[in-house]
Amino acid sequence: MKELQNKIEQFYSSESNISVFDIEPIMHELVSNLNNGKIRSAEPFNGSWKVNEWVKKGILLLFRFGKLSNMSNEGIFSFFDKDTLPVHTFGLEDSVRIVPGGSSIRTGCYVAKGVICMPPMYINIGAYVDEGTMIDSHALVGTCAQIGKRVHLSAASQIGGVLEPPGAMPVIVEDDVMIGGNCGVYEGVLIRKRAVLGSGVILNSSTRVYDIVNEKILKADKGIQLEIPESAVVIPGSRHIDTEFSRANGLSVSTAIIVKYRDEKTDARTALEQALR
């Protein structure tokens, strides 16, 4: 992959005119390797995660060099997008279950065997969705998001996309995580293994998470993303605003609270039903 990386870096930084004939084979190789999971926009590294900045630069080149194209389906549905970004095609041999009803998966993302896609849902370019994950109705897996094995993205959950700047960490959801309905995870937040987000939890780089079990506050810092610990159970809550005006008017802001860490009761409530798979 080093040769592909070098070419993408060269084209990305070049200010000279680049022919589409020069870049087309490189873009084809990039998309093919993203689709089969051989390269990722971010990957595990020494117990944490690292961004593959060159992959994100390659995705940006797809947008830069693509031309608007008619991708309509036999006149039934009208779609117009960059010709470098068609939909991801699947065959029965891929063992990905895509239930009929208006879902879309863009090319340049990896969807592993055993993934279930309930309509309507959407997976964007650069994403990585590992085995046994369920993406429920109205759920979004944003650009370059990394989703682990056996994750459940419940109905209307939103995993935000992070493409620019290329060095920015995407949203990462590790193995066996349960994301409740109407949750939103954005701006490079990291959800560690077996964590549970209760319905309606919103997390971004500005969110403070109050761990009442360990009596500490979790937040993002300079160059460090917000990280939800392994097995944490997070629910939506609120905290008072300590100003005279706020006290007089009883104002508070929403926040996230770790109320406990997973136990047998939590495991029973969040167990995946294998019959659905």
C-alpha cells in the first residue's frame, strides 16, 4: 500500500494540473481497498487508535476530481452525485443482509459479513462496519466512522462523519457496544468496548460526561478525544447553570452521566438476539 499512499500524497499536495487519466487508476485502487477492508481511515494502534491521514486525503480527492453524474435507477428514482462515488454493490456471497426499503451504502466503505441493515439507513464513504453489527432504521454511519463487531445502532442513532481536516480522528465505536435510540455521537468521540448509551444520549467534543461511579468528569482536551470507558452505562441527564440569572430561572443544560458499569443485568437487557442474524 506504500506506493498507493505515496501517489495519493503527491496528488493531494500538487498544485499543477492533474489529468483524470492519471488519477483514475489510483482512485479505483483506493475505493477497491476501502470496500474490501484492506485499508481503513483509522485503525487500532497500541491499545488506542490512529488516523490514516493519507486515506482521508484520497477520499477528498474523489470529491475533487469527480464530475456530477446521473445515477438514476431506470427512471424510477432520480440520483445525481459525483461519478467517483457510486453506490456500493453487494452480492449474495457478501453475506450482508440489506432489508428492502430505501437504504443506501456509498462505495468506499467496508461492510463485513453478518451485518444487518434495516431500512432506511445510510453508510457513508470511508466507514468501516465490522461483523455482526446491526444498523437499525433511520440510523446513520457517517464518513470514516469506525464501527466494531456486534454493535447495535438502534433506531435513529447518528454516528457523525469526520472527513476534514484529514488528520482529525473519526468517531470510533468499539466491539459489543449498544447505542440506544435517538443517540448522537459526533466529532471524533471514542466509545470503548461493551459500553452502553441509553436512548437520547448526545456526545461531542464539547460534552462533559459525569462518572458518578468513580466521581470524576470526562472531557476532551487538547488533541485528546472524549473517551467513554469500557463497559460504561451512560444515560442523559442535566446539570444546573450556576449564574444568578440561571438560578433565578431554574435553568440547566443537558449532559451525559455514567450511572454504572455493565453487570449481568445489563448484559441480559442488551443481549443480541441471534435468531435475527
